[in-house]
Amino acid sequence: DAGITQSPRHKVTETGTPVTLRCHQTENHRYMYWYRQDPGHGLRLIHYSYGVKDTDKGEVSDGYSVSRSKTEDFLLTLESATSSQTSVYFCAISGRLSPNQETQYFGPGTRLLVL
Amino acid sequence: AQSVTQLGSHVSVSEGALVLLRCNYSSSVPPYLFWYVQYPNQGLQLLLKYTTGATLVKGINGFEAEFKKSETSFHLTKPSAHMSDAAEYFCAVSDEGYSTLTFGKGTMLLVSP
């Protein structure tokens, strides 16, 4: 398994509370991604990073912000959590070593419940 | 922009039967295509991928997929289903810069004895 950990693995919070999810990798991969998974929607990209301090928005970025201050860590912040952000959040990494290295490797996920 | 359509949110097969999970994509550039599997309460695991070269791609656990450009399809098959194949399967396509993936909505494979 790729060396990807996510913390916390489970979290329950209240509407309006800020929440930060952490993704940590030990693979020194350049790219890191945050997805959310919801029934009937598959995985949707929230934000991604292509290097330290370099990030870009994905399909469903509203209400989320990210930061990457070092290669191994990618943080996802919900500034003021809403019930619509109840979801399972996955982090992924990829190396971009060559065109044949485009595989994304996924972490175990974080289950977030916003009450 | 890329998009992926997976036909059938649920597919049921009997153990030993052929597995066929359908994936069609739209892309304005030659795509990279992927199939991932997700077991309950786990992350996604790569089954196989097509980048360039041979259009028939073999993956783990006996799965294979064929890239058909004329049909814009990348269907996943396995000759004989096992109970352990029961999981959710996702097809994905890369974007023009090959830095992000667009996923289909997933197909849940149910295998009955």
C-alpha cells in the first residue's frame, strides 16, 4: 500500500464549526488530491496540489480551502461546516514521474458527520 | 472537459458467470483510462489502467478491459465471478494535462452463490 494516512478517520461535528482534515504521505509524490464520495455521485474532486504552496480548485471547491506547506502534508479545511458537507473524504497522491506514472493512490478515507 | 458514464448503478451476477461492467467516456484528447475497486469501508484500489500501447489491458484479480476508441468505451470484464469480487467499481478518465481524474458514479457488483 502507498504510504498515505488520513486523520482523523472519523469525526462528528456541529454546523458552523471549523474542521481540518489531514493527509500525510511518505512517498514524496508531487501531486496530492482531496475528493469527497457521496452515494450516487462517485468521487468528486475538491482541491488538488501540484507542489508545495501550489494548489488549484476542483469540481466542488465551494466551502473548502486547502494548504500545503510541505511535500508530505495536505490539509483540507471546512471553514464553517454545513450538513451538506457530511461525506467520506479521500486523499490521493500521484507521482507524475512519467506519462506512465499517472496512477493515483488513495488513502483510507475520513468519515465526517456534520450535525 | 472529460466525463465518464457507467451504465448500471448495480450489476448482479452468479458466481462463475461473466462479469461485464460498462464505461463510456468523453474526451477531447487521447485519454488515460482507469478502473478502481472499492471494498466496503476501504479506499480505492487500482485494478488496471490504459495509457498507451496495447488496447487490451490486464489487471489484478483476473480482470481486464479493452480500450475501444471508435466506441469511446473501456468496459471491464472477468470471465468467472467470485464471491470476493463483490465491491463497487469506478471508471475514471484523466484530463488533458494528466494531472486530475474524472470519475464515473460507480457500479456496485453483487455476486450471488
